[in-house]
Amino acid sequence: SALITQLMTKTLQGGLSNLSSGTSGYAGNFLTPDQQQAQDQGNSLLVTLQAAQQTATQYGSAEQGSISDIQATQQKLENLSNCWETIETSGGYSASQRSSAAAQASSTQTTIATYESSIAVYNNNITRANEAIAALQTMQTQTLSVTSTADVTAIQGEFNDAAASGQLLTQADVTQAQQDRTTLQSSL
């Protein structure tokens, strides 16, 4: 009864939001100050981790877009190569025209093959983004389970180490990937 009275008094005086926010809220009645601070710091850290995950996702999307652009160009080149090969094997063209068509088909196939190494680089970049996302998701899961400020400090340290080592992607990485894609598109 006393607890209900206290809850009603707090609700009437400060509104419903007063019951669950900060150290003076409802949760503050059941958590130690360190636990409450850990929750508050954990919530802040979660926002940071989610933003970093969004950045990695944007980077991966830009790199995947570059692969799609290259593959679309490869398909167009494959169609062109097929046309050259049709001329090469057709009896309706002179030997000189068929020879020229064979050279064009071969050159086109070489161009298609050269794009494969670029796709491999983009795939490696996507793998890096996926690894960053997995690490960030692990840190988010850990953050949801914090029970002390020491837990939050440990996860924050893990995040800082991952960022410093280049494991995580930055907004500069995203911007560079987007610019590279624009350059790629204009060169295809």
C-alpha cells in the first residue's frame, strides 16, 4: 500500500515519465546508483553503437551498388561479344569482317574478365563491413546486459579499440565509397 501511494504521488507530481527516467525515477528505487548509472551510460553507448552499425551498413550498400554497376556493364559487354561472335561465325560476311569481329569479341571478353578483379575488391570491402556489423551487434548485446559501470567501461573500451584499429568504418569511408561509385559509374 505504501509503495502504491508513493507511485501515485510521483505520478501526480511529475507525470508518468518521472516513473522510469533517471536515478530519481521508479527504476531508481530498485537499482543501486551504480546500476542506474550503468543503465544510463549503456543507453548512451547503444546509440553510439547503432550509429556505427548504420555507417557500416551504408558502406556495404555503396560497395554492393558498385558491384551491381559492374555486373550490369559486364552483361552489356557479354551481349556485345555475342553479336561479334555471331558475325564471326556467319557466312554472310567477308573473311576480313569475320576476322575483325573475332578480334572485337576477344577484346570484349578480356574487358569483361578485367572487371572480375574489381568485383573481388568490392566483395572484400563488403566482408569488412559485415565483420564490423557483427562486432557491433555483439557489443550491443553485451550493452543490453550491463549490470555495472565497469561493464559499460569495458564495452566502451572494446568499441574504442575496434575503432582505433580500423575494424569499424567511418563516415569518411562511406563518403569515399559513394564517391568511388560515382566515379566508377562515369567510367563504365
